[in-house]
Amino acid sequence: MASVVQICNSALNQLGAASITALTDNSKNARLCNERYAVVRDAVFRSHPWNSLIKRQQLAQTTNTPAYGFSYEFALPSDCLRVLTIDAYNSDYKVEGRKILCNESTIKITYVAQETDPNEMDVLLRETIAAGLAADIAYAITANLQVAKLMNEKYQYKVSEAKHTDASEGYNTDPDNGLTDQILTEDFLNSRY
């Protein structure tokens, strides 16, 4: 079972720092992890539409009407970190604060959710968060710019690897030839007309 403390310890171990037993430990390492973990996690979540974080939901219309430009206002779910799509494909919409403005009277969205349980995250996503946290707290822990730079490079590698793996999941394959779904040339050309 994965935990926030394990992710934090992974980050600390990459820095050669002492592990913690809880985020509430009375140590510099625990205080830094406690302060920075959620911020780094959410930044990593927003950076890519991670498959393990995607949710779908029909939104509730608020009682407010936008002053101009749109007819309806909808409240975003409390765990929404990034709106990916709305089901009203041809409708314009705008995300403003924690609301979506739209001319449709009902909408459904697909979004990146703020998941707090590490067990619901892909293992590469957890590793990416640990690398991001290590990069974020590297200078505060080591007071060494070279280590901080190295951790940032490691984070960039981890996030690239995780994004690539995540993006390649979820496609149907043709059982006859093992190829993934493809956009046929004539479909592309016809779509231009």
C-alpha cells in the first residue's frame, strides 16, 4: 500500500536525506514535505491528463447568470484541477475561477481530479511526484545548487517517461493485426470539406 509518507521518503532518499515516519514529525525534512507535497502533487496533476485521475461529471447550474457573453454558469467539482473537455462539442465555454460559463443549459465535463489517495495513482505518477518533490526541496535540504539542478533534470526525465507511458494507454487495437486505431487519410481529407 502506497502512502504520502512513502512518496516523501522516496524524494528524501533521492537527496540522501533522512527519512520521516510522519508528515507531523518534528524535523526539517518532515516540515518541508508537509508544506510542499500537496503543491507539487497538484502541479504534476495539472501538467498532463493522467488516465488515473480523469473523471466525468454532469455539472450543476448555479443560480447566477453571467453579466454578458454567456447564458449559464456552472460550478466546477471541488476536486477539479483542470477541465479537459465539455460534452457540448460545438459550444463555446470559458473557465473563470471555479466556474464554467456556457450557452448550454446542461453540460457534462471530463476533468483532471485532485486525487489524495496514492493507491489510486499509477506507480509512474507516484514516482514522478516523488521526483518533483525532490527537485522542489533539493536546495532547502542540501544547500547545493548542483544537486538541485540534478534533481530537476531527473524530474524532467521522470515526467517525460510517465507522460509517454500514460498517453499510450487506453487505445483499442485491431485483433487481426495488433495496430492501434488510426485516422484514415480519407477521413482527414473529408473533414476539411
